[in-house]
Amino acid sequence: MKTEIKGTELRELLDRYASEYNVEGFAASDPVQFARRFPDLADREIASLLVSTISWGRRPMILRNAERLLGLLGSEPLHFVLKGDIDSIPEDNIHRTFFGRHLRYYLRGLRELYKRYGTLENFARHIGADAPGEAPAWKIAEELRKVLADANSCCGESLCGPDRCLPSKPSTSALKRLNMALRWLVRRDGIVDPGGWELIGPEKLYIPMDVHVCNTSAALGLLEKAPKTPDRKTTEALTASLREFRPDDPTIYDFALFGLGVNGAVPEIIT
């Protein structure tokens, strides 16, 4: 028989798993390690955007391919974005359905953005991503898509399929990967996430939502049900539930939900 856990008991469970997984050793097997490599904010932003973009699938594959992706930039993200030969990037498979053409497309847009604003944080400030009531990831995604499209309008290169840089309809997407990048760039507790941004605080972040997080959250009663495809509404609903426990830092529970999911602990806890 299923036993629901609520209130204090649920918070204690989430806090326990968050403490267990929000430890420095976690980074060694997580894509956040690439953001942590760069002391310069612009380098860290670019690495976060690109690595999070290919962060789906098996973790060992993600780490291997992220290493290779950054290697294409000479492991100097900002320098390559501003001065590198973008068109020389080969049309190779970088990660699953993300190819050289997608990386070239993204880099052309980032070149224009960094030439104009210097950092992604300055761009976010310019577009008002920090405005009251604004959800930063969705505002950034909509405006960043425009920058990428404008920068590629004259190159004559088609993406030839799904746009793997950003979702084609960001206003309704869960934006799992961009929310992940923002967690890396905003949260700074001296443990895993390196932070760097001052524009917004961790209280404005949203959980990076995928199917596994969605199913775990529904099993715990944090969501009423798990939709087949998580979307923005699902992300907002889960984050609202987690803000009841930690209004100052709801995405710290990303560590807890990961830990509960990867260990298969949820069935044991709720039955």
C-alpha cells in the first residue's frame, strides 16, 4: 500500500538527499564540472550553455562528448567565440543528434552576443530577465533564439532538422538544459555550483525538469501527476512546491531528486 509523505517528513527527506549529493565529489561525474573549470565569467557562461545543450542521455557519454566539444574551441571558449574560425568546425556528430552544424549555428549567435554585451549576464540584464515576475530562463531563451537566428540569416546554412541549440517553442518548453545552465551560473554555495552571476538570485531559479525528475516528483507527491512530456507548467508547478520548503533556494533540491531517482529509493520510501 502506498503511504504518502508530506510536510515536515518530506522536507526532511529532501534535505537529507540534498546534503548527500550536494558535495564537491558530485562534480567529478556531473556536467557541472565543465562550468567549474573556468574562473572567467564569460568562459564559464559559454561552457555552461554549450555543455548543458548536450546534457541528455547517458552521463558517461555526455561527459566524453562535452570534453570533445570544448576541445573544438581549444578549451578557450570566449577566445574562440570572438576570434576562432567557426566555419572550420567539421560536420561531425558531437552528441547524439547534435552535429557540427548546430555548434556552428550556436557559436555565430554567441559571437554577436559577446561582441555586443561582453557577457550573457549583461545580455540578460539588457532584455530584462531580472524584472519582477519574470522567469529568467524563458526570457533568455526567447531573446537568445532571435540573436542566433539573426546571426545565421546570411550564412546560407540550414540546420536540416530539429534545432538542438534551443527549443523551437521556448515559451512552453520545460527548458531543462537552460535551467540547468542557470543553476550552475547563479547558485554559489561553495560546494558544487560555481555561480558568478549577481543579476538574479537562486530564489528565481527553476528546477531543470526531465522525465526522471518528473516521475520522481510525482511519486513523492510534489506533483499531482507526471505528464508524458514535461513542459513549462510542470516545471513551474514542481518549483512552486519546492519553494514552500526553501523559498530562497528551491533548486538545491535538484540534488535530492537526482539522488532519489538514481538510487531507485522512491518506491521503498513511499510503500
